[in-house]
Amino acid sequence: MLVAGVDVGGTNIQVGLVDDQHQVLDRKKAATPTEGPDAISEAIIGLVGDLKQEISAIGVGIPGGVHNGRVVYVPNLRGWTEEVDLAGQISSQSGVAVGLGNDANVGILGEWLAGAAKGHFDVLGVWMGTGIGGGLILDGRPYNGSLGGAGEFGHLIVHAGGAMCTCGRRGCVEAYAGRRSMAASATAIVEAGRSTQLFDIQRKAGKTRPTSKVWAKALDKQDSLAEELFSSAIEAIGVGIASVVNLLDVEQIVIGGGMAEKLGQDLVDRIAAAARPWMLHPNPDLVFDVAQLGDDSGVVGAAALGRATLIDS
């Protein structure tokens, strides 16, 4: 059975053709539209239609809260001001069943099925991208919560009254560690008179914003502003992870997303070092691992949601 897995991110939409062994046989990619839900629906339909073989179902990961096939809230995409029956829209246009979930939840689901979290029972996944996502595996099962909002790691408060987050609250992990927030901080600091190579690297790369690759290159050049902002990001993520460990006693932390792809296990080790001083009594076997599937984490996890709609029907 072939299923389309769709990972909607703040920057790009990734679509993959996935088989029953969680192998991605074909891939398509496009920039995430900014005109709202209808535009994203149309983009998904177009990308799925470009896959080289016929599909039986579609699974979609979206960066927001999902409940009963409806998108309840989306803090990081424009034009999402009310609940949207995204699964119904895509199903009516495509003619196949559609499963829908939070993007970070499906990312850790993909890693649990076929990547770094395979064989683990209690896992926190943290995804570092435009924003900061999170997902949970608890007692050997994906955990989505009562309204689909579980695992919103990026919106854990790590500094009450701190930096403004895109969600409208202050002090979230994402306010310090999301690429969008880090870029905004860098812009404000440069306008105040500080210099950085970050935006020069961005312009030379032909990018409209600092991507993970741009940040990685600035860090490689030991740019002082990039290093300071990145250190703050790691500290915020470390404090947040320690809080989750203290609450849920997980056995594994998986770090994924664009920054993890570019910086690998070195980034994960820095996050582990930042988290450990804040942990009360962690599992002595607790491990920190980089996601193994890259962009395919969300695609594979989303495809599993699509496949489940056929099993449940």
C-alpha cells in the first residue's frame, strides 16, 4: 500500500510517497503558501498529484493543534484565524482518506517507527526549525493529549515575562530558539549598531531569511552575534527539556529539524549539557540522539496517520 505523507512546515511543504516498510520512494517539495488554509490545501493537492504512483491515502502533519481531523490553532502560519476542517478539504479534493496530526507529533512518530526512537517507550522529540516543535511517545504509544495539543514544547515557559513569542505570550522556548525569533533578535541588535556576518551569508545564499544552513555557516565562521543567540537558544531548550524530564521521566530525547540536520550530534550534545544541571532525578540510561530520518521524519510519520485511516475505516 502506497500512502502520501505530507509535512507542512513554516518554510516548506514536504511530500513523500511511502510504502508499508516506511520507505520514501518519491519526494516533492514547495514553499509553504502564506495566503491561508485554502492555499495550503491546494499546494498539498498539487504536490501529491505530482507523485509518480497512485496513492491509497494521505497523512498530513501541520504546525498546530489538531483534534478530530480539524486544525484547532496554528501559531506560526498566516491566515489561520479559526478552526479548519483541513482533512475534510483535502479528502474531498483528492478522493482518498486523510489523516491529520501535529507536525512535531508526526515527526517523532516517524522516528519511532523507523528512526532514532525505534524500540524506545518514553520519548520526547524536539524539532528545531522556523519555530520549535515537540512530540511525545509515552508507554510505547504516541501521546497527543485530550485536544491534540500535547507536546507543544516550543511553548513551555522558560522565563516568565521574558521575550515575546509569536504565539502572543512571553518567555516561551520558541521566543529564544525558533529561527524566526532568533532572526528578529539579530535584526534588532544590528539596527542598534552591532555587526554580524549572518545577513551577509543570507544574501550571498539568495535566501529571504536566515535558514538553518545560514545559521550553521555563521556559527562555523564563529560570528559572535550568531554564537550568542545560539547559546541562548540552547539554554532555553535545555531548561525546557529538563522540565519535561522532571515531569514525565522519559528515557530518550530526540532532536530533529533543520538545525539538527546541519549540526548533528554536536548540537545534541550541547543541548544535553545545558539540560542536565536542571534535572532532578533523570533515568541513568537517558540518552540524547539526533533524528535519523532528516526531512523524512515528518513524511514517514504523516504517512502512518494516513495508513491508519484505512485500517480504522
